[in-house]
Amino acid sequence: MNPKAVNPIGVFDSGIGGLTVVRALMEHLPFESIHYFGDTARVPYGVKSVETISHYTTQIAEFLLEKQVKLLIVACNTMAAVASQVVHDLSPVPVLDVIEAGALNALAATETRRIGVIGTPTTVNSNAYGRAIHAVEPDARVVSQACPLFVPLVEEGWLDHQVTRLTAQEYLKPILTEKVDTLVLGCTHYPLLKPLLADVAGPGVTLVDSADAMAERAAALLTDLDLHTPSRQPADYHFWVTDVPLRFQTIGERFLGRSLNNVHVVKW
Amino acid sequence: MNPKAVNPIGVFDSGIGGLTVVRALMEHLPFESIHYFGDTARVPYGVKSVETISHYTTQIAEFLLEKQVKLLIVACNTMAAVASQVVHDLSPVPVLDVIEAGALNALAATETRRIGVIGTPTTVNSNAYGRAIHAVEPDARVVSQACPLFVPLVEEGWLDHQVTRLTAQEYLKPILTEKVDTLVLGCTHYPLLKPLLADVAGPGVTLVDSADAMAERAAALLTDLDLHTPSRQPADYHFWVTDVPLRFQTIGERFLGRSLNNVHVVKW
């Protein structure tokens, strides 16, 4: 056994959306301990410059590496889209990111090779999904659309509201015109809008959310590298955040699907 | 003449919304130089905790005091609502804040003493407008409503969109039921929604935006303290920001009403 196998997995996000990835990891790898970092003081990242996102991403990756994590998972699409290379360059441990997972999942789901991608403005402008998909399938048609209002709508809790429906109709119109058969939810907040988006997109479109794909890839990587923990004790979960904002507990537990303990605040 | 009179005025905000206050100052006090600080990397503040907002506010006030400002103006409603005292405590120069200005303006406008206030969740939860209004007029009825979607809607540019109208109808409903005759736009982003809000609120409601009131109060204070600049040269404007996000120039110029030069980035 690799001596590092007992170490935890590090997962990070710009806020609490990445808890959907933690939830999938808890289900797939119940004995693995996890350190989660959510930059709740500085969220959202989706409208910030590439330079600032890289700067913050470096800070967070270094913080988790000090916790001796054996694997770093970039759960935030925006960070993965523009700062994945920064993490790869500085990390001595393996790095997985949510964009690659989502792209592979979309390719597995599509029959027509016409794929839609929705995300924050920074994720969409980066064309990171397009690149990841085309690296595998150069002939795929990728149509993307920035949806900056979806994150605040989810945080407002308007998951099934006429305003959200109208907004989704407007955002999805150019994608649906292109007759995609698969739609990647390229932001960790969007799975909470899944029922509404499925309804707006119609029955011919498969929605892809990357939390499950991410957990499967993490499990495979641990096997390949002989890094599964030998422990059969209950796993240890720690949640590091830069702020405990209004409604943090409520929203966090909605994402995690269980109660949220061991929350520590880091002041930067 | 007071030797400090040649010094600039410091104005700060969580982002670019405070440029509406700078615009009013430019019109009312054309010879006064201004240093503006917008925390564009960490915006929005409206959903952060009081502790984090106080921490950031202190950092920014200290930064502007190092620029030798003669007056500090807290243009951000959220900061003014929860961290005004922090600024007063640390500042050796006078401090003006947007909430007091808005409250006084609302009292001047109302006939029925039934006043509505809209703002971010943190501003509304703080009840700062209620306290400022009741300090002058204990019998006033103040009804407030948090409108977390208005900032992203303004930044999306949906100033006259069906989604924004529906959202406004929903947010304003409980306030309009209370038959207010005055509505305070308690966030520097909201003036851009003024035509739509006026339409939704109807002709019986006067909308109060505090940028003008703020500029008038600043002019009066400079007179009282003998702090008007003697200079008749073109004023000097500097804009300090923590990030230059996507569409910064476009959105900033929309708020400022003129071109935005001398923008400097501070990395924290």
C-alpha cells in the first residue's frame, strides 16, 4: 500500500456548489476522508477576470496541499475552465477537474454529437468544454450559452418559479435551435434546476451533470495509483470556508444532502 | 483655509455601483478630486456575513486614508448598513454614509410617513434604514424587502425585460400592499431600474435614490468644515479596483455616465 493512501482527498470550489461533488464522493467512496474548501467570501467567480481567478485558485490549492491531501479535485467549473493548468503546475499530487469529467460524460450520452453547454460567463468564454470535447471527438458540434442569472436564482431558492422558467427559456433558446441531444450543466449550482431545465429542454435532450462522473473518475484514479484508504473507520469530513454567509447552513445542506458539520472559517 | 482642503475625497463601494455617487459628486463639486475604491474582486457584499463585511470595509477605509483623503464616503448601502461604525471608529477624517442621506431624503419626500425600503438581504436584515428614519421620525411606518436578484439583473443588462418586471412585481408586492408613498432604492445598482420600478410601483409612489442627496450633504459638510478645495484646475479622478472583471468598462461607464480612466488594480 502506498503510504499516502491514508491521507484525505481535497475538493475545492468558489463557494458551496462543489458540495454536490462531495456528496457523490461520499456515496462512491464512503471510507475516504475529505477536506473541502469553499471560497464563500469571494464567490461568485464566474464574472471575475482570469487573472484574479488564477490568483485565488493558487491560494486555495496551496491551502489544501498543506492538509496533506493525496488528490486534488477542482469542483468549480469556472476554476477548472481557466485555472486548471495552474493547479496542475503547482501540485505534487494528482489533479482531477470537473470539466474533463463533464465532457467525457456528454460524449458518452450523445448520439447525434450535437452537445449544448451552459455555464457562467467565464466558463463559457473560456471554451474549456469545447476544447475537452473536441480533444476526443473533433467532429462534435458544441453550442454554449452563459447563464449568469441561474446562480442567484438557485440561491434565492426559485427552483420552480415562473421567473426562472422564463429566464431558462431565453437562455436555452439559441441552444435548442441547434437541435442538441445532450446538455451539459456546466456549473455546480445547476443540478438544482434539473427538473425545470429538463422541462424547458424537452424529452429529446439528456442533461449531464458532472458530480457522479467526477466521483467515478476519482475512484478509478485511486485504484490505478494504489491510493485507496485501508481505513474502515467512519471517514472524516472537514469544510473550510472563507465566510459563513446568510443562509449558509440551509443552502449548504440542500447541496450536500445531509447535515453539515465541522465547518471552519479561514480569514484571508 | 484648512491645509487639508487640497486633499481628495475618498469614496468606496463593494463594486462599481458607487460610481453613481461619484457621478453626482462630479456634478455638484467639479473641482474636488476623488479617489474611488471598488472591491470588484469580492463583490457582491449583500449576501456576506457582518463580520466579513466589517473586515473588508476596514481594509478599504485604511487604504483610502493612506491616500490622504479629507472625507470618506461610504457609497455602498450594505457596508453602510453593517459597518458604518467601524469606519467612524477608525477614521480621523469625517465620514458620510449613503443610508443617512437616503433616510433624510425619504423623510423629505413622504407625506403619509409610510416608507418602503428595498435593498440587499444584508442591508434589509440590518434594519439600518428603519433606525435612521425612526431616529428623526419615530412615527414613520417603514416596510422593507430584500431583492437579491436585482443586482445580477442589472449586471445582465435586463433593465427593461419581462423577467425583471415579474421579479419586481413579486418583490414589491408586500411593500405596495402597505400603501407606501415613498420607496427608497437602498442599493447603488437600483437607480438603473428606476423607470421599470416607477412603472411597477405606480404614480402614487416617489422613488428616492441617494446619490444626489449624498453629494448635497458632502458639499454642505465641506462648507461647514472649511474644506472646499481652493483649486480651479480640472479635478483628478482615480479608480482603485481589486479586479477588472468581464464587461467592467461597459458597466462602469453606464454607472458613471462618462468614460472611465485612471483605473488601477490592487491585488489583495
